[in-house]
Amino acid sequence: MKIVYGPIASWRLGRSLGVDLLCSPNKICSFDCNYCQIAKTEEITSERNVFVSLKQVEKELENALKQTTPDVITFSGMGEPTLANNMNETIDIIRDLTNLPIAILTNSSLLYDKIVQKTLQNLDIIVAKLDAPNEKLFQKISRPANDITFEKTIKGIKKMRQKFNGKFALQMMFMNENKNYAHEFVKLAQEIEPDEIQINTPLRPCNIKPLSI
């Protein structure tokens, strides 16, 4: 498997060169979202770890940047990218190689962690997921690791937003389970004050049907 992949066409970010610091054949994530198009989470965890070597990351990035010109470099992949404990060092490697903006697609579960907050302050774009307005729906939709709660996640999003000077976007995935809670989502968004709100519904193959227009 490759750590660096793409670039792929992203409706949010343009031509995105992906960096997967988990790079596992099995999905490692802090969530097992009911609509995830990748796969069922084989390892549900909130414990941060090192999954790939920085040497290999640098090698693949150098090769990719010689062959293509993306619009952005994005931390994403087979699971929650903030689980990677060497993201900060990877950001330094990217900054040494290119002036391209660096983004992350995160499920927001570890934004309460002060080390994660400090690392993500070095990025240009954060796209943070918010799919539930309360604990009951959070457990039903996100199906998090045991120590991750809705309250902890919301507090983490708000704290990260306060500390971050780059572009901060909220991504909300709507489906039958949460479609009647628009007012609650609006209230949370007003409290968070993101630069942008990205509204979506599950369009890729998964067990959850998308909402009709």
C-alpha cells in the first residue's frame, strides 16, 4: 500500500494529493461510522501511534511531487489521520518539500487532545466532521471508541476552532437518522463559527441510503 496517493479530484479541495499515515490494509479508526464507504473498522481505537516511517513518507512525497502538481496535500486515508503520532514531523517534511497548502479531513474525535491541537495549528485547512447533535445519535451514527463521547468531541471542535488561524470547515453528513435535527445542527454551527459548512449525504456505496433532493 502507498502512503502517498493521488492526486484525486476533491469537491472540497480541488486536486488533492493524499497522505495516509495509517497506511493499513485494515481500517484503523476511532469511529465505525454507519455510512463509511471504505470498510468496517477492524480496529476501533483512540490511542495514537506511529504506523509508518518518516523516511518512507519523505521518499513517496518527493516522488509524487516530481510527477504531479496538486492544489493541496491532504491527510486522509484508511481511518482517522490524527491517530498518527508522527503527523507533526510529517508536516515539517511537507513544508520543506513544497509551498502547497496542507489540509486534513478529520472525524473530530481527537480534537480535545492538546498535542493534536498543537499539531493541527500548523495546517492551512481543517475539515472537521460533525454528524450528530447529541450523544444518542452520536453513538448510532459515528459508533465511536469507548472513551470518545459527543460532549468531548464538541468541546474539542470548539477549542480547535478557537486556536486555529487557517480555514476551518465543518462537514455534516445528513441521512434519515439525523435529517430532522437541522435546528440543533444550526445552533452548534453558530457556537463553533466555522469559515464554511459542507453539507453532504452518503452518495458512495454503503449501507445507508442518501437523502433525495
